[in-house]
Amino acid sequence: MVFSYDEYEEDIYEDYNELIEEEKISRREALARNFYDYDMLAKKSETDKAIIFVIFSEIAVSHVKNSTYF
């Protein structure tokens, strides 16, 4: 089954937000756990890998933008 960028994005963000809200863990921990879960999907093809890594990069950048370090 082939997934589009939008489908991957929806699934990843849904899982990410669920970890934060239901498991009460930090955004960084949620990102790490979610990345681990999607690692096998990223190995299906180079296209899937690129899509998944771009989405995780967007989430990581949002951490920096919302950080009080800058």
C-alpha cells in the first residue's frame, strides 16, 4: 500500500500528539518514540524515508521555534 505525504503527516502528527496528551511525556520523548515506531516504514523505500524524515524534521524545527533558548 502506498501512502501519500498527507497520509503520513496525519498519522505521524496524530501519534505524536497522542503520546504527549495521553502518556504525558515531553515533546522530545514523544518525537523519539514516534520516530522509533516509523523507522521500519522509512525502510520500505527511499521515497517513504524522505517523506517520513521531512515530517519529523518539521516537528523538530517546531521544538526549536517554541524553545526559550533563542
